[in-house]
Amino acid sequence: MSGKTTVLVTGGAGYIGSHAVLALKDAGHGVVVIDNLVTGFAWAVPDDVPLVRGDIADQPLVEATLRDHGVGAIMHFAGSVVVPESVENPLKYYHNNSAKTRDLIESAVRVGVPHFIFSSTAATYGIPDESPVKETTPQRPINPYGMSKLMTEFMLRDVAAAHPMNFCALRYFNVAGADPQGRTGQSTAGATHLIKVAVEAALGKRSHVGVFGTDFDTPDGTGVRDYIHVSDLADAHVLALDALMAEPDRNYMLNCGYGRGFSVLEVLDAVDRVTNRKIDRRMEGRRPGDPDALISDNRAIMDAFPWQPRHADLDQIVTHALAWERKLNEIRGE
Ligand SMILES: NC(=O)c1ccc[n+]([C@@H]2O[C@H](COP(=O)([O-])OP(=O)(O)OC[C@H]3O[C@@H](n4cnc5c(N)ncnc54)[C@H](O)[C@@H]3O)[C@@H](O)[C@H]2O)c1
């Protein structure tokens, strides 16, 4: 039987972490957030959730937080997330994503936290040999971001074998949308996610949207990706927590996507449809390392928990992203 616990959410002031905080609260779990606010926002953390402002590698602070709040699980979202930046500055990524995560895991082991849930990524697959991508598809990252995340998967596997901790690594595909109740959303300035960029353009915050590559091996020549609504992803984390608590000897490494893809042009058409206007599209060259299509095989997560997505609809994802973008104008007084 699964019960309730208190979860330390690292990066809980960021995009995905702030949705996980809401999902945990909605499910009746206790929550405490640690975030150094390097890209997150204090206002994204609900008033009744304690926010510890600090770094995941500050072991005295982390260990005191784990003890003081009686933390029973960690959901680890904190990290650096910009793929091209990781190519220019790999040591930043190996430091913030790999080395600091090592210190966080050490704190968890010292205090005896029994469950750990980790934000991994489809970028660990690199350019996969097969589509849809299964969990057993070889992981060959093609950039330091993906490698820094794969290193954490390896650490967790080894630590779970040596210490009384089980873990779940969730490999996210393309995360998009916002809380349907408008409580949080993607707020980072200069974000590069297609749907975020497109709704910014639809609201006049950008002049156009660049379409990077029109000669991919896809039906319309533009890249195809598996877009997953951030609230469905947050729900998957809560289910992962329940599963880890129910079976303490079992670990999970699971893809998080809907098992279907949309091309860049299909996404832009959806934004035009939802906003009833036409965004200016500029055809540009491919970016290095972009696969033709990246689609998850999601049967494992469907079987394991089982996970029931509630927002697997492109127009709904765009509608929620747009509503949040409008709200962000109010929050920022634009
Ligand atoms: N957005 C996506 O499409 C996507 C896809 C796959 C995986 N992920 C992973 O999901 C996680 C969350 O991503 P996001 O899009 O919400 O990014 P985000 O930048 O909005 O959130 C990251 C949060 O972590 C905090 N943070 C960073 N380094 C920290 C540190 N050393 N100590 C304390 N806090 C720190 C930031 O202030 C921020 O609030 C990341 O680990 C990312 O790699 C994201």
C-alpha cells in the first residue's frame, strides 16, 4: 500500500519542477523546494511550500533540509538545460548536472533518503538507430548535456545497488504547455522550446519563428518531435513516487512521451489555429545534431504505473502555453 511522504523538489522554482510541486500537493504529499534561482523564480513556488534558497551541492544545507523536513524522497529537476550552451561550455554541464548531482546523491545516502526520481532526457539517446525509441535503444549522447544526464543515470544505478535507495529516471521527450489552471508555466526569458517560441511570436514578443531544416527525412521535411504536456509529465513523477514506495527493491528507467510526433510545421499550424493569426516562419539551415524524428515508445511507462495522460492533444498544449504566456505579461507588468 502506498502512503504519503514529504518530497524535496530540487529546481522546484523552474518550469517542470514547479508543475511537479503542484502535482505532489494535489496528491496530498508534503513538499519542500531547494532552488538557487539561477533560472527559476521564487514566485513560481506556492506560498505554503517552503523554499530553501541554495545550491544542491551545499551538503550541510541539503542534509539539514532533509532532516528538518523528514524528507522521504527526492525529485531532482535542478540542472542546466540548454543543449547548444553545453557544447560551448561542457564543464558547466559536467559540474552543475553531473558533479553537483553526485553531491546531492551523497547527501541523500548519508541521511538515508530511500527514493530518488531523476529528470533524464531523450538527449541521452543521441541520434537513435530506431524510431520510436525504446528504453533499450542504445544511449549514445551527441552533446555534453545528454552525456551529463546519462552519467547521472549510471550513478543512480550504482548507488541503488550499493545503498538502501531505489530510483526512477524519467527520460523526457519535448516538454511543453502549462498548468491548465494557470498556476505556473514556462517563464524563462530566451527559452528555445518551439511551442514557447511560437506563442511568444503569436503575442508579438518575437518577430518570427525560425524553422531549422526543411530537408529532413519526414513527410514535410521539418523535424518531428514527441511533445508531452508538462502536467502529464508531473503526474508521471507522482506515479513514479508511488511505485518506488510500493516496491523498494525495484528501479525504473522510463521514456516520457506520447508515442507520436508532430513536425515543426504542424506545430506552427496548431499555433496559428489556436491564435487565429499567422506567425511569420523563416526557413533556416539545420542545426548540427538534430535527428529527423524523435518519438518515444511509451509502452513501458504505460504498463509500469500505469500512466494515463490527460492532455495528449497538440491544440490543448498550445492553448495552455498561450494562456500562460498572456499571464506572464501580467506578472511581469508588460
Ligand atoms: N524542458 C525540457 O524539455 C526538458 C527535457 C528533458 C529533460 N529536462 C530536464 O528537466 C529538468 C528541469 O528542466 P526545466 O525545463 O524545468 O528547466 P528550468 O531551468 O526551468 O529549471 C531548472 C531549475 O533548477 C534550478 N537550478 C539549477 N541549478 C541549480 C543548482 N545547482 N542548485 C539549485 N538549483 C538549481 C534553477 O534555478 C531552475 O529553477 C532539468 O534537469 C532538465 O535537464 C527538461
